[in-house]
Amino acid sequence: MAQIVHLFERLNGLGNIEQYSMASWKRIREILQKLSEKGVYPEYSDPRFDLKLNWEQMPRGVDPASGFLKEDRARRKRGQVENFIQLAGSLLRGGEVVVDFCSGSGHLSIPMAYRFPECRFILVEKNPVPVEIGRKRIADSGIKNIEFYNGYIQDFHLDFDLGVALHACGEATDLAQIRCLEKGAAYILCPCDIGYIQNSALKYPRSSIFSQVLTEAEYRVLAGTADWTCWDFDSEQGRRGKVCMGYIDLDRNLAAEEAGYNTHLFTTYPRESTPKNDIICGYKKGSGNIQIFEKVRLYPELL
């Protein structure tokens, strides 16, 4: 129990659990109010996620279930992957290089490589265990347009056209996005465990807009609360976590806009596929287009 309490304190930077329950939301509201007064708030785009794949007809190794996922988790993972494939379909024309950062065994990029056979996929993963599982899955699938890079994001320097990451933890999402911006590549990223950025050496906030409003300490408090999403999506805790997560991901997108990108913020469909259900997407102006039906501001009453 002591280890759990310590982890909570480290991720949230708010003292102990009792202090969090009594004072944290007041502090968070003050931070959000500062942003709101400057007209800064996340808006979620609706791309009408409706792509459904026939997983049973795909070769062995393509389905996320082949990566040793239990059926319930595999079902949810399929939905997340379908969202990514739908977005990527608006950005890929054939011949592009796609890099999957923190790929694990390839839950995301093996189906993407099957769906986009004219593109080349590189899976960047440091842990050798999922790499070996992924290589077995690739061999079983017969897919030829995919390969592994066994190393850290910081060590990957090849040119590419699209970067993707599904639940890259903490600063890994930022490192992946930074690499995309350096290469002028589009990105589709679903962040996870945002609170871990408190252990990062990166400078936060990332965007000049957020930096003009929040101190780094305030930003890290916001990031810690963003981890308090939960499976009860409409609960007070779930809504608070979601809105804070949206602000962190807005900062990431704003950093990209300052580098000449068009950006979008999405929620996975169904949202119940994961509590960490933000997807950020960006591409150089003039290089692509994703059809958006409307934009929605979530939970304004929390402010």
C-alpha cells in the first residue's frame, strides 16, 4: 500500500491522497480558469469513426489477439486500431514510410501494414520481448512491408512520412511527436500515462501559448490529474481526468501548429475502448486533409 501511495504522490505532485481529495480540484480549477480566461480550451473534432474491419478474414498474426491479449482487451484494441487506420487513410497515398513508436509487438502497425501494402512500416521498440513476439506475428502473417528497429525513440533518425503511437507512455508521446515535427512528418498519437511526464527532462509546457499562461509546476499538476481518467466515463473523476487530458493534448497540438501544422484532437470511438481515449493528429499545412463534421467542447461546466 505504501508503494501505491508513493506512486500517487509522485505522479500528481500534490502531497498525499487525503490532500488530493480535499484540495486538488480547487487547484486544478484555478489552473483551468487561467487558461479559459485567455480563450484556451480543447475542442474535439468529430471524424465520424465508422471503419469496421473483418478481422476473421485477415492472415494469422494480424489480429491483436495474436499478441497474447485476452479477448475483451483484443476487442477494444481492434476498435482503437480501426480509428487509426481510418485517419491514416486520409494521409497515405502509397509509397510512404510509416513509423510506429513504442510499437510493442505490433498491435497497431501490423494491421496497418496489411491494410496499406504499398507503404513501408518501421516498428520502433526497445523491449526485446515484444520485438520477438512481433517478429513471430509478422512471419505468421506473411506481410513483407514491415520491419523492427530495436532501440529508443531518441536513437531513431531515419526519414519518414507518418508517425503513429498507440498508448506511448508519458514523455514517449512527446518524443514521438517531436521526432515527427523534426522530419516534417504527419502524426497520429494516442497518449497514455500522461502523469509520468513529471519524470521527464523535456521542457513543459510545450507550446508558447501555454507557456505564457502556466508555470511548469502548474502544468505538471494538470498532467497528473489527466491520469485520473477511469472506466466510469461519466463520473466526476472520469470527466475531470478527460478535460485535463484534453488540455495537455491541446498543448501538444499547439506546439505542432507553431511548426506549421494543421491539427485535430479526437476521442476514440467507441470511447469505451480505453479511458486513455484522446487521439492527437497533425500534418503539415497543404499536405493532407481529414474531413471533420463538427467540433465539440467537452464539459465546459467543469470550469
